[in-house]
Amino acid sequence: MSNIGAEIRDASHKNTELLRLLAETDHARSSLTQQQKIVSDLENELALSNKKLHDLDQERLASLQTHKKYRDSHFRKFLITASGKKEWFAGMADREEQDYFETLQQAQQAQEHNSSLKAQLSQAQNTLASVQGLVQRHRGVQRQLDELYDDIFSGPTLDFPEEDEREEESNDGLAAYFTTKAKLSAYSKAVELQEQAAQAMMMALQHMDKAHIAQRASSTLMERRALHQAKDGIRQTERTIDQLSKLGLDNGVLSRFNTEPLVRQLNSALGDVWGRIDIKHSCEEAARCASILEDALSYARVKRASVERELKEREFEMEEARQRLQKVREGIFERVMNEDMMQCPWDAP
């Protein structure tokens, strides 16, 4: 213990200071979540306000045009007067004027509310930036404390078996987190590749449909061009599926995906210079392949979502284990320093 004890004594002041800074900024993480929600809510409210303001402005302009129509049209007044409907015209003019000024008032109120929201959002964003700075500071202090403790306690500490036990738990939690993170990266890549494969196969299916339409219209040139494009899409799909298989992830749906029958049918159709082969069945086969890829993509997305949840669990467990380890190390610091304080001067080494 002598070596560790000496290191603890040397680092005591720094440990105390880092723990004080951690305590001062510990609220930052919860404040960050709260402030992010405030900013998000204000942004959504401002977006609705902007839309309402735009709609009211359009309504105001329309009301203004109608108002001017009754206010400034001398010819219309003459016609109405000549027809004996002067009172009706005056009533319509009054109603249009009232509608215009009501819309104008609503627009002014909406503008005031919009300006207020912008001011609130600006203030909330400034507060968010300040809280983000505190979070960064908290993380920096935590990193320094972890480094301090690792320098002193890393590896076996025979005098403090409880520290070794907690350190092993923390290391296991860290390893589990990074293993799951790597798994999530692989599943995310799988989703990306399967999206590409599904898109390429869907394009191939569309070209097959075009070829079928061209065949029924006896347009051989258009049919063959569409068939070649469909074949290119299928080859692109196959290359993407090959990349996907190298990830080594389980997706049972893909075991049903097989383009060989479709490719054989396409080759036969392309080799038929007289256009006697009906490609209707090829279109159906292409649709089947596209459907399988869509099912496989849905499965991959579900798996990715599952691993995302698993990663959050591993992250929580990792943090819990790290905090337990830190508490044990804090306790060892406190124990060593208390023993020094209780030691009589004549007992000191």
C-alpha cells in the first residue's frame, strides 16, 4: 500500500478540486436535456406562428383588394345606384371594410406574438449554448478525474480488493458497450446496403414493366433497351447483396432471394430476335425478387432498432459501473487521508 498511499497523498489536493468542480457542474446534464426541449418546443411554435402569419398576410391582401373594389370603384357605384341597390352596395362596402380591418388586427396580433417567440427562442438558444459549455466543462473534469484514478489504481491493487472488483466490472461494461456499438455499426451498414439493393431491384422491375409494355406495343427496340436496363439493375442488386453477405449478419429473409431464374429468362428474351418470348412471367419474377428485398429491408431495420435499444442499455450499465468504481476510489482516497490525520506525530514514518 505504501506506493499507492504515497500517490494518493500527492494527488489529494487535485482529487478534492476535481470532485468540487464535478459537483458544481453535475446539474448540467439534466439542464441540457430540459433546455434542448425548450428550444425544440419554441422552434415548433415559431414554425406554426410563421405559417399563421403568412396565411393571415395572404388573407389581409385579399381583403384589401375586395375593400378597394367597393371603396374606389366609381363605375360600380354608378351601376348599383342606377339599379336602385345603393343601400345593398353600402352594406357590402361596410362589411368588406370591417372584414379587412379585423384581418389586419389579427395579423398585427400574430406579428407581435411572432416577434415575442423569436425573442424567447433567441434567449433560449443563448441559454442552451451556456449549458452546453457547462456540459463540456463537466466532461473535461470527469475525464481528468478518470485519468487521475487510472494512473493510481489501474491494474491489481492487493490492498484494496473491492477496487479490483469494481474495476473489473467497469472494464466489462466498457467492453460490452463497444462490442454493441460495433454491432450497431454493422447493422446500420446492412440497412444502408439493403436500401441500395431494394432501390436497384425496384428500378429493374420498373424497366421490366416498360419492356412488357413495349412488347405489347410491338416496339422491339424499346423492349430490348428496357430489358438491358433491367439486367443492369439486377446485376447491381447482386453486387450489393454480395457486399451485404460479407458483413456476416443473419437475415433469414434474404435466403429466399435468388435472381438466377430471372437472369436466365432475361437472357432468353434478349436472345430472341423475333420477340416471341412473352416476358410477363419475367415481370412477375422481378416483382417477387423486389418484394423479398423489401421484406429483408424491413427485417434489417427492426434488427437495427433492437441493437440501438441494446446500445442504450449497455451505455447505462457502463456508466453505472463507472460510477460505482469512482465511488470506491473516492472512498479509498478519503480513507487514506483520514488515516493520516488520525496518525499521531510520533507514529509517523
